Amino acid sequence: MSVTLNWFLPTNGDGRSVVDRPHSNDRAVTTPREPSLDYLAQVARAAEANGFHAVLTPTGSWCEDAWIATAALIGATSKLKFLVAFRPGTITPTLAAQMAVTYQKISGGRLMFNIVTGGESAEQQRFGDWLDHDQRYERTDEFMEIVSSIWAQGGVDFDGAHYKTRDARAFEQPAVVPPLYFGGNSEAALPVAARRADVHLTWGEVPEKVGARIERLRELAAAEGRTLEFGVRAHVITRDRSEDAWAVAQRFLEQMDPEEVKASQKHLAASESTAQKGMTELHGDTVPERARDLEVHPGLWAGVGLLRGGAGTAFVGSHEEVADLIEQYHAVGVEHFILSGYPHLEEAYWVGEGLRPELARRGILAPDPA
């Protein structure tokens, strides 16, 4: 079992710190780097040049559309894959299956699905979705079943609580079936992952907690006659020297306005997402003086989550120290890492030129994408 490194495409804009783009809330007053096609192409090419397997592209009312943005970048890259996030409530399973077939044909098989069920009713309602938290996961279960069946056989008749189809099919089966990545830590989410997902994603909690969830998911998947792979989504600040990495974290912390942190935490506290609650529990709503006061595990920093929704932790340290932390996650069953850093263009090189060689030296890095 080897480690695969993936990167992130900042389709809501980018900057030199988390203050510039707090992600999924509107507290940022400036966007130093707008998500133009030219800039996103720079990030995608940097990810490809530095050996990343894929780039995760987010979904929501606060960013560019993931399908269109990534399709526009196919010609700017040659082997980089695109982990496209989208919500089942905004598209039918038959259309998603058909779009995937087309995407695979024009990209040479470089599409990966990230199924985002949605953790906030207010955000879902912007798209006309009025289901509650558990109902959304029930719908996701049906959605993933229909999509997978269309790709496998076509002609799908389905009669569920949320979808009813007759002879659902794409115009042809995909030459390369996109893997299904899926996140969710609630009691409603875990059985869906066990039944339908290829890779279960979680945000960067401490390795012991991630490992406990992996064991439970393995048991649930075994009961379904399946196996799962597992991934972690986190930020990274990796440098030649540990003190240099922590200096960056300290700079991020010092740039945070305590009032904006409180406002952000109030917003995030209303989330229905179990995973978001797990991130929030790692810190309070106050800004400490020292970045390392938010080091919740050796090398795992919770400071990003003071402002940013979603993934709120960062791997911080020297290349060797960050590799140590990755090995701890790897030891509990994590194979896929989706990393990001501010700014995403420059940080891709810090990982590619510093961290990747260290992981390769230890013999746990997956080969470069073909």
C-alpha cells in the first residue's frame, strides 16, 4: 500500500494566507489572485510538473463550477487527473453518468468523482434542495447506485424514495470508469460509503481518530462484501527547516482579525456537518499568541480552521517531519492525501521538490502518474 499525493485547484481565488481566501464563507475582503483560467492553468501545470496524481476541485455557491473549470484545463495538461466535486441534489444520476462518459473521452480517462452530499441546509436551499441531513445521504446512496449501474450495464430501472428511472443509460459505457470518492462521518454517511464508495475521504483529524473510523468503515464494507480505500484532506506547510514552516503558520495566525475569527466560527457552528463539527472541536474561537498553541498532534496545526470552513488542519514542519506525520496516517490505513497550501502555485513546488523526494526515499510514494 503506497501513498498517492493530490493537490487542490483554488477555484474561489488564491492568496498568500488563509486570510485572503477563507473558503466557503465571505469574510475575505480581497482576493489577491482571482481564479482566472490563466491562473488555474498555472496551478494545474505546477501540480502536474510536481508529480501530483490529481487536483480536487471544490463545489458550492462560493466558487467556480467544477465541471466547466476542469474541462477548460484538459488541454493545458497531459496526465493530471481531475477530482471533480459535485452534489447529487443539483444533477440527475443519468446526466452525471453521461457527462462522465463525455469527459473521459475528451480527457483520455482523467475524471474522478467526488460526491459531496452537503452539510448545510442554507447552502443546499440555494440550489433548490430542501431535504434534511439524513435524507440527503439517502438520496446520495440512490444516486451512486444508479450511476454505477449505468456505467456497468446501462438500461437501469430504479424505483427509490428519491429517484425513479426507466431504462437509464448513457450513450455508451466509459472506457475508464471514474473512481467514486465520498466524504461524510455521520451515522447516516458511513453505511453509504461502505456500500458505494471506492475511496472514503475525511478531513485531517488526529491519526488515532482517523484510524478508528477506518476500522469501523472496514467492518461495514466487509459486511457488504466490499473493500474501501481511504484518504485525508489537509493543508500543508512544508519547508527545509521546521522553524521556517512554523514561521509561516505564525504569520498566518498574526494576520487573523479576532473579530473575523468569531464571525467565522459563528457561521461554522451552524453547520449540520459532523465532519465540520470535528474540525471546530480542535480549536476555540479565539486567536492564541503562538501558532504552536494550536498544534493538536505533533505537526498537525488546527489554525487554518479558525477562518476556513471544511478542511481546517495543516501538516506543518520540515519535509522529514511532515513525512513522519504522513507515515502515521499511512500506518492506520490512509493511502490518498489531498493537500493544499497558500498560495497553491508556490506551495505545489515546496511539496514537489521537498516532501515528495523524502516520501520516495522512504519507499512509500506511489509511482508518478503515467
